[in-house]
Amino acid sequence: MTKKEWKRRKRRKIIAVISATIIVLAGVTALIYVAMGELKKSIGTSSKDDSLYLSVNGVTRTGDKAPLVGIIYVQKSNFTGLSALELRNRYERADLVNPLMQEPLEKGAHYAVGVDGECIAMIPLTEKAPGGDDRIIIAYSPDSDGNMTEAEEKALNDLVNDLMDEYSIGQENVILG
């Protein structure tokens, strides 16, 4: 074998090793993304995608920083039979529906829970919800009879339990409004 052929083989081996390494890394990355997606699904339908946060408009989201969380307050919204996204959109448009509304809402919410049990984060927990001070506020949309659906009740229980664990909040600091 000539020196030229030897260099060519060596170059081909190096290229093969680099190509194999790239393929393996791409596969591992893909597996991690799939695993994270499955983990999100197993946790529930809660969406903490910040693209769903309400706009900072001074009414439904003030942007004021929150003190340490101490209380979880679950409130019934005045809107019945809505999905979490529809409820979120009602909050988003609250100042547009009533142009005279210049003050923050009396009751805002960090999370919206819909009648089908889906959950959307509307305000980051690092901010106060209007009327919230030291509270995490969760709003839910009752069914047409004014009651909570089974799916909604399960989603609320799961969300409240997760928040209680994450922020070390005792059951005595969970208020149903």
C-alpha cells in the first residue's frame, strides 16, 4: 500500500467515526426530546408555555412582582362551560370588552382550568395576580349548572397538590372561594 492510499484510508476512517458520532448524538438528542414530551404528557395537560401568559396590560396582568407564595385560592369564574383556553382569552380581553376598565381586576388568576380538565398558566407565579397579593389564584369555569365537572375537579386537585408540594403550602392555606 502506498503512502497516498494509506492517507486516504485514514481520512475515510476519521470521516466515518465523525459521521457515526454525529448520528449517535442526533439519536440521543431525539430520545431526550421524546422522553421530555412523554413526561409532559404524563404530568397532565397543564401548559406552562409562556406564550399563553396574559399580556401585561395593567388590568388582567399588572406585572407587579409577587412576594413569597403562602396561600392557594381557588375561585369560580363568572363564565360557564369554557375550556381553559377560552377562559384565558376572556381574561385577556377583559380590558377590551370594557374600555372604561383602567383599574386592575378585583380578581385575576394565575391559572385557568376548563370544564374538560385542561389547565393553562396565565400569569407567572413570580407576579401577583390582580387582587392576589400573596396568593396563587386558580380560576375555573363551572358547567352550565354552576357545578364543577369531574375532569375539572381532578385537574384542580392535581394542580393544587403540585403547588402545595412545590411551595410547601399546608392544606389550611388552600381556600375554595
